[in-house]
Amino acid sequence: MGAKNKARNLDHEICDDEMEEQDETSRPVSKSKKVAKEHKEQLQRLQEKDPEFFKFLQEHDKELLEFDDDDIDDDVETDMEDAEMQEDEDVGPDMEDEEEKPSKNVITTEMVDSWCNSIRENGQLGAVRSLMKAFRIACHYGDDAGEESSVKFHIMSSSVFNKIMLFVLSEMDGILRKLLKLPSSGGKKETITDLMHTKQWKKYNHLVKSYLGNSLHVLNQMTDTEMISFTLRRLKFSSLFLAAFPSLLRKYVKAALHFWGTGGGALPVVAFLFLRDLCIRLGSDCLDDCFKGIYKAYILNCHFINAVKLQHIQFLSNCVVELLGVDLPSAYQHAFVFIRQLAMILRDAFNVKTKEAFRKVYEWKFINCLELWTGAVCAYCSEADMKPLAYPLTQIISGVARLVPTARYFPLRLRCVRMLNRIAASTGTFIPVSMLLLDMLEMKELNRPPSGGVGKAVDLRTVLKVSKPTLKTRAFQEACVYSVVEELAEHLAQWSYSVAFFELSFIPSVRLRDFCKSTKVERFRKEMRQLIRQVDANSEFTNERRMSITFQPNNPSASFFLEDEKKAGSSPLSRYVAILRQRARQRNDSLMESSVLVGEKASVFGSKKLPASDEEDDSADEQGATVFSSSSWLPGSASKDKPPKEEKKKKKRRMTQQEVVALEEDIVEDLVLSSDEEDGSMSDAPADEDGSASDVFSSDKDDDLKPVSPREQTKKRKLKNLPKKNVKSHAKQSKKRKRAN
């Protein structure tokens, strides 16, 4: 009775509406009466014009001539009444039960199971169409559009929704491929272009478009990351069909880029794999949109950097580099345009020399773009398409490092030096990095004892600029000097097997000895002497073997000098650099552990191994049953679980604080050479990179956390009521008393 009676009731309601409309329009003159009168007049004219034919009709077809228009009207009315009575008798109590319910035409689990079984067993096309209609209703559940209850079906339970979504997302790709006579998996754009001229495509393309369009709609409505990940993972197998629908393809690319840039958990990985599969299968149809879109999404996510976002931005950069490798000739065209944009921004900064022009260069967005293209050039340096970009990129990075040569921008210069060392190591070309590092050692901030105390530990990876009080701290000086030693040793170790190592290392060793004589800090002098010893030992290592060669410096065989030793890594500088790398790794780990921010929202994409393709599909199918059924977004469930307003406000406050801190990082101030700078007062000191006003005030903040005695509480209350001048004088007097005691 269930589904059949509901369908019959729907037909009866439509028939009743049509009969009512006909009755209203036919009340003045009935259509049947008009037809009868016209027929009677035709017979009269026929009797006058052709009496012989009329007699023939009387003899052979009397029923055609013997009728009355009144009888016709009565017959029509009685037939309609009989039909209505039969409908009332057939429907009877079922209709009353349906009218008592709030909604009609409800899709039940029995209906869905019957459709699924008929599709699996017999492959019935009617069941596929019915299931696709139900899938459309499920995807559009909760939309604000006006619903016609007499035409549309409804989904009332979450179990029905779960069954429809799981079956369609898991099985529809295979069903469509069977209907269109395609292979069970894979395929390229050419297979779809050839298929579009066949009868199968004209017959079933509406099913493909319905499946992709409704899936896109539900993707844009979902908020649960597990549901989005499962849906994207299943849609990846049907991405081939998007070649036939360019508008849907653009919308899918836009949605996947949004999930890649803003998603949490495993969603960015799933979205990136979806984009990569699109580029591989569809080629030129989506390459331009994907390359431009993923670069813009990367820029939007790298405006600010802190200890939390550092790993996530590295993951995004690796994704962009991986996607560029799908089509290197096309990637070169886009990379050339984007690197040229960076060069134009740097050129304006050198020509205009205003604070606004400097700010466009000395911000995280610009530096992270340089990091991205450095990674791309290093990854594909062996390819002929990307190798020509190494030279202009090197010129831009060198110009950025020299734009504002002050001690406050030491962290930025060290980042540029690391990028140059990466390019030199990957391409095998010499880049004069040592001059950038040795110029840093000659600035007065690193040549005198620290006057600002020990200070906080400075993570040079997460800052571009430090405050004036931080320059005078011992922690900052040590971080800078150790970083200079590490990067300079890295640079020299790249050429420690070269025939010309003695000539390359002569000027750096001379300037390092000058620094040892001029510096007043014994720790720095000890560090430089150790580096000088390693450089001298490596010079002896190369000179001994150079004495036995006979070829000229311009001979191609010079490139194979000490090739076996290079593979073994046996030079003194190579062994020394390995020790320095380990020390730097330990220092970075200690900084990460001491950071309070790390641990809550840190992305851990590198620590977890992604499953293989087959294992991934199996795990996705197993998780699908719980993904859709556990969400509060489903129909028939309780009201949407929304976080309380207080938690939202707290989250917004945290975000605004992080944004303010990041904005303070990017401001370029006091664009004067460090040698001409004067010691600024504490009142003029800008905020540090971590958002604190100064290292000096850290002890006061720690004191606030200690328990306070009643006497101290009364003193604080009195100080609040006093004017500011009196408060300052009172504080000075109290300090003098403490010193005297």
C-alpha cells in the first residue's frame, strides 16, 4: 500500500485540480454541447446536399445519426460523477490518513532499498532516475526556495539521507561508466570528447550533469570537514566527466581551492589530490585556472607567520610546487609572470624609496612568494623549462637582502641567504653569498657586549624585524652570530671540493679574522676561530690534491675534481657543517617546545603517512557510514549545534590579536643605516614580533601572576587614585628604598 497508494494519491490530486479548472471555464456553455450542435447541423446540411449518401448512412450506421445533445450532456456528467465516486471509494480512509500527516510523498528506507537492489541486480534505468531525483532532493535539503508539496518528495529521516548519499557517491561513478560504455576507472579528456558525439552521451548526459551539479551544491553547503573530505574523495573518480561541462569545471576548481586553503585536518590533502587529478586528466582545460587559483590561495594564506602557521605554510608551498610539476612548460609561463611582478615591486622600492614602497617588499606575503619560487626552481632545476628562472630569482633575492641594510632586519637577510644557498646547491652555480653575511658581522650591534640583558630567545624563522631593545639583548646577538656561522659554513661547504676553494675562501677568512680582532664578546670570538680552522683545514685538503693535477682551470675535467671525496663527504667543512646542522635542529626544536602556541592548531601533515590509493578508498568507504550519519546537518536531526556566542567572541578576539601582532611585524620603520642609529628610548620602542612591548617588561608581567599580600593590594589601590606623575615619582622612591635596604 505504501509507495503505490502515495503515487496514486498524487495522480488523483492532479486530476481533481484539472477537473475543477475545466468546470470553472465550462459553466456558461459546455464543450460537449457545442460539439453535438455542430455535428447535428452538419448532418442536416448533408441531408439537403446529398440525400443518397444520407440514406446509405441510415441503412448501414443508424447509431451515427440517432443521438440527442441532452443525452450527451447527461452522459458526460454521470461519467464524471461515477469517476469521482470510484476515486473516493478506492482512496477512502488512506487519503484521510495522508491529510492528517504534515507532509506527503515521503521517501522511505524501503523505497531506497528497492531502488538500490534493482540497480545492483538488474541495472534498471528507471530506478537510476528515481534515485537521482532523490539525490537531488537530499542535496538541496534545507534550501530556502519555495517547495511545492504536491509535486516534490521529502526526506524526513537521517537514515534515508545517509543511504541515498552513500549509495550515490559510492556507486554512481561505476553506473555512469557502464551506461556510457567507458572503462571502469581512469581516462583522459580525449575519451570524453569522443564520447560526446555518440548516442549514449545524448541519452544519458543529463544523469552525469545532475550527479555533478547536485554534488557541487551539497559541497558548498557542507560545514563538516569529514563529510567534505569523503565527498571530494569519491568525486575524484568522476572528475573525468567535468571535461564536458566547462562551467561546472570552473566551479569545482574554485571550491577545491577554497577547501585547500581554509580546510582543517585531512581536507587540504584531499582537496589538493582532487585538483592534481583534474590537471592530469583534463590538461589544458583547467591548468591555467588551477595554477592561478592555487597561487592566489597561497598568497591569501601567507600574509602572517607565527610558530603555529609555519608548518602549514610549508605544506601549502609543497603543494604548489607539486602541482606545477604536472605541466612544466605551462608552469614556466605562469612562474615567469609572477616572478616578474615581484621584480617590479622591488624596482619601485629602489626608485621611489618611500616607506610605503619598502613595506610592500618587507612583508610576509612578498617573502613567502620568494620562498615558494625558490622551492619550485630547486625542485625542477634539472628540467630545461624551469632552470632559466634561477638567475632572475637570484637577482631579486639579493636585491631584497640589500634594500634596507639595518640590524633590525637581520632575520629577513638570513632568510634571503638561505634561499640563495638552496638555489646554489640545486643548480650547481656560484652565488656570492658570503658578502651578505660578512657585512652583518661588521655592524656595531654584533661587535659590542649586550646592554639589554639576556632577553628572550628569538626564533629568526618567524620574524622579519626585531625591536630596538631586542637588538641589545644577548639572546638576539647569539642567534644572529650562530646563524651567520651556519650559513657561511653551508656556502663554503658547497665548494669545498672545488679546485678554486683556496681563492674562494681567501677573502671570507680574512674578514673573519678581522671580526675576531674587533669583537669584544669572547663567545663570538671562539665560534669564529673554530670556523676559520675548518676553512684552513679544507684549503690544505684541496691544495694537496691540486698539486698533482695537470689540466688547466678552464678544462671541463675540472668539474670532476675530488668527485669520489664529494660523494663520501670527507672534506673537513662537510663534516663541520653536519655538526652545525644538528645544533641548529636542536635549537629550533627547543624553541618549538617552549612556544605556548604550538600544539593546539599546529598542522601535522608531514608526520602522518598518506595511505595508498587502494587503501585510501577502502578506508573512505568504511568511514562513509559514520560520516553522514553522525552530522547534525542531516534532516530529521536536532537543531544545528552551534557554538555558544561567548566562544565565538573569544575566537574572534584571538584572531584579532594575532592579526595585530602580524601587522606590527610588517611595518617598516626607521629606514636608516644601523651605524648611524642612535639608541632609542623605551617609550619610542615599537612592539616586538611576538606582540610584547619590550623584553624589559617581561619581568613585570611575571610578577602579576604571583600571589599578592593585603598590604601590596592597598598600595596598588592608592597608586591608582594618584595622577601619573605622582605614580612615577612614587615608583622611583620605592626602588631607591629597596636598593638602600
